[in-house]
Amino acid sequence: MPLILSGNVASATTAAYSVDNSCRFNDDDTAYMAKTMSAGDTQKYTFSTWVKRGNLGGYQGLLNCRISEATRGHVYFHSNNSFAIYLKQSGEGFLISTNARYRDSSAWYHVCVGVDSTQSTEANRVKIYVNGTQVTSFENESYPDLNEDSATFNVNTQSLEVGRLVYGDPTILYNYFDGYMAETVFIDGTQYAASDFGEFDSSSPTIWKPKDVSELTFGTNGFYLDYEASDNLGNDANGGTDLTESNLAATDQATDTPTNNFCTLNPLDAHTTSPTFAEGNLDFHAPSGTAFTPSRATIAVSKGKWYVEFKATTASATLGACSTQSPMDDHMRDSSDVRSIYRLTGGYWYGQNNGGAIDDQGDNSETFTDDDICMCALDMDNGYFYFGINGTWVNGQDGSTTGDPAGNNGGSGGAGNPSSQLLTNQHDGVYTFFAMDGSTAGTGQLQANFGNPPYTISSGNADADGYGNFEYAPPSGFYALCTKNLAEYG
């Protein structure tokens, strides 16, 4: 179960170079970018990008050029979650795919492929790197002939695409990337190594981090996507021809990056009925006709104060908090092994503590409905969880009016109700947020905002350190759940 904890904060190291933005690709939206190539170097080229995966499985293209079924090239994730490059021309082709599988949806990976068919040593003609280390263990391994020209990449008038894979004859199949990309670079004319795009941290030598690529030689068709212009995500920051975006919007710009990794929901840590996920694992969709199908988030904390919002696409869906040792139980309150608290649409608090289930407790006069923006604040220093609706904090679980985190007096209770302080000294004291559908009527769906909203924000509020983009201002002392903050407060 991939889970980011304090002490495992690879993207929170001190870095001279900071990546500010990424682009969120949603495969259901068939999102990708493309540009028409000029005549370039068909023997030497490099592709490099940082990726954080969303949905797993299925073929997912990162770089694509298809002239015909017999002449095509792809850099992609295979359906078995290996990483691969495939180039086919005139019916002949080569495939190199890794033995390693890349299934961690909480992590940023750096992938780099450098091609130079003029190399006399066969294995040097295609080099694959993941997180700074050259891959030498392959499931499939075949190489181009000496001095072989590519009939796809850098060929005049052909389309080069980022974010999808195209193949098939006579039926054309499209396989789109799902997740985030940052620092996406294509180089025409040079076989670069991963060390040209990143470096190991001097203090933590196992941690790979990005570095400035602006001084590289990009060549005729090369480009650099930094995703810093929300109204032009395909902007070539190197000054060349921009890529044309398809089915991407300003809300697909994110600040979830390899130098500041934000929390998302975790499809690998979900109920067995398998809710589905979209929008970079921020859109939670419960199976139709089911209820109580939770999924935990990717970052867990044992101290500090943390803020998150969610849009209740359907009011039956909600966010709560639970320990990392809690099973993803049908109701998140019926099992004695669960430690949790959450609030459902009808206005009542639910959960499970050492003394048994919390069921229909609190003041049910404060309800929420479809498309409300709900706030959640998790205070791990004092053991409280707070819930709010459209900018107003609701009453505490004991029915009192102590549900405002500004007073630090306990949204899930207070001094007069100590048994409702669920979040400390239980299990190992490590908690995270979880999403859940609370009704069998209809389909529970929400969009979580840990600081990178997948929906339009009308106001825009960051935490005190400048991280996150929220509809409402985080309470004083509460922070967005990202690795920069986790390193300081978690």
C-alpha cells in the first residue's frame, strides 16, 4: 500500500530548482497535445518527463507518432505497468520494456529514453532511465540496426503527440495517459542521459530530483513543456512552436509536482468493490447501487493540522478521517478494528472509536447537498476533526457549537465529551483522509481538493505558507497536505 509518511518525503528536499506546475491528463477526457514536425534527426533523439500515475493498467501513451500501422513509434506504460519504447517501420520493429512495474500512484517517477542508432554497441542505441538509474533488466529487449533511420520521430509533416498512444488496423485504437506530467522534454538530434534532466540530492543520495533543462540543445523539433501557462498548457518554454492541446482546460494545470507532491486518493488502498477514479485520483466514483466503499488518501500524518475541501458531486459522498491501520470496511464504523470519524449528508456524525460505533450523533440541522463545497480540518495535535459546508463550520459531534477549528476546541467533541476525541492514541496514531459513498441510492461521487482542485475555484486561497488553492481560506495553523508542508509540520 503506497503511503507517504513523514520521513518518506522524497520531494521535500532542499532544491535549487523548483518545479511549479504540472499538467493533469484524464484518460476519460481523451486529453493529449500534438505538433507537426519538420525534417529532423531520425537517428538521435531523447524524451524525458516526470509522471505521477492516475489510473493503472491498460496501454498509456506518453509520446506517440503513427504514420500507419506498419510505421509507428511509442514511449508508453504497458498494460502490465512496465515502461517501454516501441518503434516499427516497414513492418520491422523493436521493443524494449522493463521487468520493473510502476504502480505507485502516490509517487513521481522520472522516465527518460535516449536513442542513438549510430552507436556501435547495440545496447547503447536505446537507453532507458527511471529515477536517474539506467534500466538494465528487460522483459523484452531488441534494438535498431546500426545507423538505422527512424521512419516516425522527426519525420517531416508528421504529428508528434504527448499523452496518447495510437495503433491498430483497420480499427484505430487510442490509449491515453492518465495522471500528471511535469517537465516534459523532447530533444531532436542528441541522445541525452537522465543526468542531463535531474540529479541525486547531495544530502539524500537516493533521492532523484529535477534540474534546469533550459541550457540543453533542443534541435529542430525539440520542445520543453513547463505547464506554467494555464491558458496555453502546450506552450513551448524553449521558444519553439507550441503544441496544440486537445480536451485540456485551465483546471488541468496543477501545482502537484516532483518538488512538491500533493495528496490524492489512492486506488490501491480502496474497498474491494473497487470505486473508480479520475482527474488524477481526485475524482471518486462509487459503484452504482453500492454504499460504504471507501478509499484512503496517499499521505498520512501523526501530528500537525491539515485542511482539505471536496465538492460533493452527489451529496451521498463524503470525506472523513481514519487510521492507516483501519480496514477499508463497508461502513467505516461497524468493525471494531476501525478508527474513524466522518459526517454524512443527513447531518449526523458517524465513525468508530475504542468504545464502539458512533451512529447518528450530533445536530442534524446542518446538511449538505449536491455540488456543495465541504471543508475538512484534521487536528492531529489535539485529536479533533472538523467539518464545514460552503464556508461555515458545522456543530460538533456532541451536538454543541464547538465545531470551529479557530477555537481549537474540538469539532468532534470537546472537554465535556472526551470519548469523542478519536484521533490520538489509537492504533499507531497515524491518520489520513478517506472518501466514501454513504448511500445505495444513486452513485456517490465527489471531487477532492487537497490543494489542486479538479474543478473551478471562484476565489482562490492558499495556506499560510502559500501552498494549495482552496475555495475558502484554511483556518489559522492548518495546512495543505503536500510534502513541503509534511516535511515542516508532519
